[in-house]
Amino acid sequence: MKQKPNTGALYGVRVADLTRMLSGPFCTMLLADQGAEVIKVEPFEGDTTRGHGPYRKDDPEKQFGGYFQSVNRNKKSIVVNLKSAEGSEVVRRLARDVDVLVENFRPGVMERLGLGYEALRELNPRLVYAAIRGFGDPRSGASPYADWPAYDVVAQAMGGLMGLTGPDADTPMKIGPGIGDILPGTMAAFGIVTALRHAERTGQGQFLDVAMYDAILALCERAVYQHSFSAVVPRPQGNSHPLFVPFGLFPAKDGWVAIACPNDGFWRELARLVGRPELAEDERCAFKVSRARNRVFVDGIVSEWTRGRTKREIADALGGLVPSGPVNTIADIFADPHVTARKMLAEVEHPGSETPSIIADTPIRLDGTPGGVRHRAPYLGEHTSEVLGLLGYSQTEMAALREARHVL
């Protein structure tokens, strides 16, 4: 497939990406989608996710599966042995040349390699150095858990999200997508852009730190003020809302639908549409406060109406009038005209396959500098020679580095 031109607003920004798995690669994916040149620095065995599927049935090469393709599109790959002095020197030379460096190792790893923020700042004072860690970096606040490894499920558990999610108060539940990685990555990308703005004005970079725990805690902001204002400890309460009624999931003939009435106007409209206009004046449910007190009564009325209709029939009745929508499977989403109109599914070349793969495109739409998926994820070390050439290495020096297994 022909590579799309780079029209993103971050065109000209160069990023050294020393991340792996999901939180860091998702962060740098967001930057790459908006035009940044992201140089992914991988070990000889590659990012761990290169070995994760699913793989396409018509892919004999298995260079990477869907996981790696999805979050490493629009990037370049170089392979460097960071544990050798010569390999570390490659990254130091790269740090002189880039605007941003992102890593998600545990605290102290980069320092032991001679690649910590303070060392690289001496080489490039305008460098924005971003770190994503489970419990943050001691520079920003020394967590007692700083050395603990963390993944999505740990961040969701400790940051409070699972304590608010589940079918009942005693059954916490993990949210399906890896929000414990994706949200910290998103916040780090936002922090990077703000730090770049500062560097443009002052010529000074800075250290940026996002803890996975902190990002999930910030996501749970409602629980914070509920506890600080009223000393309550919010618990999981299924698919309902603690303040608004009706607001949640309701059964249909062929699945479930979401209906939300956060104000009295929407409730009056819903009461009319379900054939119960008198409920708009009923003291048990006419007002937001009374509906919250009579949740079982109100939700029962709505459920009785939805249960006898399909998702399509409910959408036809409520669409555009009351906030509502079907609970979609991914198959439903692929067939939804909204997704087609918004161009949210991108086709991208897949090595070894004759037809393109489909991955989620960026939801960030800029009319003057449109970003999005431009090209596939890279082969392992596909751009090592290109990048080393930009850093001033001669062909002889490159050959020597490869021979000694400092780069691939």
C-alpha cells in the first residue's frame, strides 16, 4: 500500500522511543499519529509484543501480530544493545538530535545504563524526557512502591478503578481494555506536548513523570470528591449511576441498551416516548432527587419497556431525543455507518499478507493538520542504517557495530 503523506501538526518533532509493551508505545503512537518522527529503539529480541498475536492466517512471516501493528504504526525501528558502551553511545548521540525521549523502565535502569535524564540533559538542554512507571519516579515523589513492577490490572486495582466497577458492591471487576496502560500513555503524550511548547519558548527541556497509579486515580476523580466532601466510600454498583436515574444499561430482546437521563427534561421526554407521560408529574420520579430515591421503581419501568423491543427498535424510538445507544460488539462496530463516516477503521499494509490489516485510527481530528495512520509498524531494525546515517556514522562504523552485535 502507498504510504500516506505526513501532514500532522507534530511534523518536524523527533522522538526517541525506548518503551515497550503498551503504556509507552501507546504514548508514542499518539505522537506519531500527529506527525512526529518516532524512532523506536528495540533490543535484539524486539519489543515483547512482537511475539504476541493474534497473527493473520495468511501471514507466513509473522514479523508481528495485531498487538504490535496497532500501537507501533507510523514508527521507525532501530535495534541497539543498550548494555554495551557502544550501544549506549548510539542512544546518547540520538538524544542530542531528538526533541523528546520516552521510556518506561523501572526507576534506576536508565541511570545504570548511563542514559538517565541528568546525563542526557547535559547533551541536549532542550530535551523533553518522559518516563511512564507503575508508581512514578522518585524525582517527582518517592513512592513506597517505586520498585514494584506494574501492569494494567495492577494500576486498575490500586488506582481505585476496580473498586468502583463491578456488578455489586462486593465484586470488583477489571475493565476490558488496558485502560491502566492506555490512560497513563495518553496523559504522558499530553504532558510531552505541553513540555514541547515550553521548550519552544525557553529552549529548556524538562523531566516529565506519569505514574500509572496516579493516572487511574485521576480518572476516578468523582470518588475523590465523594469521599472528601461526604466521607463515603463509593463501591461498585453495577451499570447504574450513583446520582442519576435512569442512567445505565437496560435489557432488550437481542442484547442491551444504554439510556441516560441526567436531567428532568430528558426524563419527561423518555416518559412520553415509553407511553407513560404521567410519570413526568409523579412525585416518585418527577425530579432528579426523587428518581434517585426511587431507583428500583424508575429502572423497572424503563426495563419493562425496553425488554419487549430490539436494540434497533429502541434506537428508532429514542435516537436523537433521549441519550441512548445499543451495547455494541466489535462486529456491530465494524458494520456501524458512524464508524465508516468517521473513518475510524484504518487499512494498513501487513508484511507477508496480500490484503491490508484493519486497526483503529486516531479519534483526534484536526482539519488543518490531519494526522492518523500513515504506514504499517516497522520490521525489527528496519531503520537502523537510516538512523545511524543521520547520526553521522559512516558505513564502516555501522558495519563494525553490527559485527560486534552492538546494533542490528
